[in-house]
Amino acid sequence: MPPHKARSARNSIGSLVATLAFAATPAFAADALDTLVAAYPETIQARLGNDLILHNGARLDAGVSDSAMPFDIVLIHASVRDMFRIAYPTGSPLTAPAENFDPGRFRNKALFDAMYGDCRKSEVTPNLVSVVWLPKHWGHQIEVTRINGVADRLSQISSEIDALPEPVRRAAWPIAGTYACRGVADAQQPSMHAYGAAIDLNLAFSSYWLWDSGKVARAVWRNRMPEQIVDIFERHGFIWGGRWYHYDTMHFEYRPELLGLAPAPASR
């Protein structure tokens, strides 16, 4: 079993911090770090002050969020607290975001490496599992991580999309990718694809700001992804790249801490 999957019974620090974990659901957490503890109970055990305590006993400083720090710098060097700088607008209309409104694009590499592993060190692939995507209408296998219940969530999403009408469902296949050990094009940081916790849907229904930037001086938000599909993903803990000013409408990634969602059951 990988170190980051070790359970609290094997941690000498476990008995000390177990009682300090915040008991509320993510929607009612008093602090952003309590939200993370509630959203990822499989890998984060508790918080002590400004530190997150992982189930393997590792301790991660959440840092600070400096509102004066430029957007481009935060994108590359986000602290854990920076991840909550922009509230994700769950359930709101699918409209063009304000400039640099990119909820979820600030990611702390140390946190996600600790949860899912570093793909460059071959730590992610041992936890990849296969999910049959849209078994009634496409039926191809995709590889995603089982950690934090990501594979289970995607299996549920697949079943719900499979039941949608054809004109809506068609936007969800063939997919453009899941796991890939790569970085974000403009951020010099790992993509959530590098953790096996993201999926890109049908390119024919997708728009991406970097593609459009080559055609016009300033890319203008546009979207062809059906709202029903976005709603399904968000209900299961995935944020959508179409809610970003730097839009990526094919892209969904598992970020339940930003959605006030109860955690998925741990995979067996």
C-alpha cells in the first residue's frame, strides 16, 4: 500500500489529532482548511492551526493568501489557502466570467502530490482503475484514480449522462482524455490530469481560450457544453473549466472542497 494511503491506526500522531478534525460538512465549515478535511477524509485526517495533517502523519503548512499578489504569480505558486480565493459559482447560469475569474485554477502542488502522488515519480499509476464510460452508448474504458472516490464518482456520472437525450449526451463522447502526466499549458504546474482526477469531453463540443487566442487579439468566452452535463458533474464534486475566464469547456476536475459536497465513500 502506498505511504499516502496508510490509515490513522498506524500513525503515532493519529490519536492526538483525531479529535481536532472539524465535524461539520463542507458547506458549513468554519475555515477553508476544515472544508478540505471534510472533502478529503480518505487522505486528510485533521488540521492543527494552519497545518493539514495527512493520514500518513505528514504535515502541510497551508500558507497565507495575499490579495495583493498578482494573478499570474498565484497561478504558479498558490498556497493551500489561495485555492479558496475565488468562490466557485455552483449552479449559477453558464455565462461569461469576469476577467481572471478562474475558481479552482489556483492549485497547491504539494497538497495534490500528497493526496494523489507525483506522476513523474510513478506514484499515480498504481492507483489508476478503469471505468467504462457511457456503457450503453460508447462503452470505452477510461483510466482515473481511485483515490478520494474519483473513479466511483465518474462511474455515477457516466450512468447519469448515459440516460440523457442523444443531442445532450453526444457532447460527452468520445472523450479527449483522462490521466496524462503533464502540466497546465500556461501555469507551469501539474494539471489535475496528472493526478488522474480530471476528464476532457468531446472536442467537437469544446472551446479553449488558448486555441481561440490565436484567432483574435483577446479570446472571448463561448460554450457548447450542455448545462445538463455541467449540472451532473458539479453534483458529484467536479468543477467545470467553462466557469473560468480562461475557459476550457471540455474540462472537469474533482474538487469537492469548492462545492460544499459530502465526500465520496472510499474505494475498496
